[in-house]
Amino acid sequence: MNDQLDDLYRDIILDHYRAPRGRQPLDKSDISSEGQNPSCGDEIVLEVKVDGDTVQDVHVNCQGCAISVASGSMLAEYVKGKSIDEVKKMSETVRKLLKGEDTEVPEEADDLDALKGVRQFPVRIKCALLAWITLIDGLKNYENGSGGSGKKVSTEEEN
Ligand code: ZN
């Protein structure tokens, strides 16, 4: 963790890193998606239980740096009980936040605001994005009924 990261942001990120949310395995899942961030070595496995168009539960297992783990934990905390549309919207918000574009983080997800601090470290942006692009890929496969390509999502395909 870099000392230059704002204290507040760093505390929030470290809190999620030390006690990641969504670690409990699910008894059954509708979506399973894997992602990797080769530039840092982060790897993630996401499982999601869906009921209609609502995310009922999520399991996140991220092996990687503090930022990738914290971002996955924030994702787990946020998506539970949200509609698929809300989840998609939030992943777009996270992307904008990381790229320094104008966006609003809803109050209920204010921990995610800490990811702003990552902007100062461009090489870490992909770490923070990993969980979100992996989730979006899983949702896409779910919605088109393909059940996944079996291929890992990679942050290298991001631009
Ligand atoms: Zn990383």
C-alpha cells in the first residue's frame, strides 16, 4: 500500500482488504465468472445467485493486491439485493470514478468513493476494475444464456 494514498481512502481500502466481504461460498450459484489482471497478478473468482433480476447473494474470492481485494469486497457489499441494472450502473460509475470522469457515488455505496484514491496510481486502476469487469462479463453470459465462455476475463482487454 502506498503511503501517498490519502489516509481516509487508505483506511477504507485496508479495512476491506483485511476483512473482505462475500467470502462465504454459496450453496448454489447462477453465475460463475473468473478474471485476471496480468499486470499485477490479481486473480478473482465470482459467483452470483440471482432471483429474477435481483442479485440475491454473491461470493467473491480474490487473490491479489490490497486494491483488487478491497474492490472485490466493496462489490460484494454493494451488489447484494440490487437489481442487475443497478449493478451494471454501478460498475459504470466505478469505471468513471477510476478514470477521473465526472460521476456521483450513491450515499449507500460511499466506501466505493475511496477507489478515487487509486487514480493517483494509474497502474493500479486495473486492480480496482478487475472485480467489476469480471462481474459484468458473468452477467452478460447469464443474460444471453450462454452460461459463460469458460474463458477468464482479463483486464488487458480493457482500454
Ligand atoms: Zn493488483
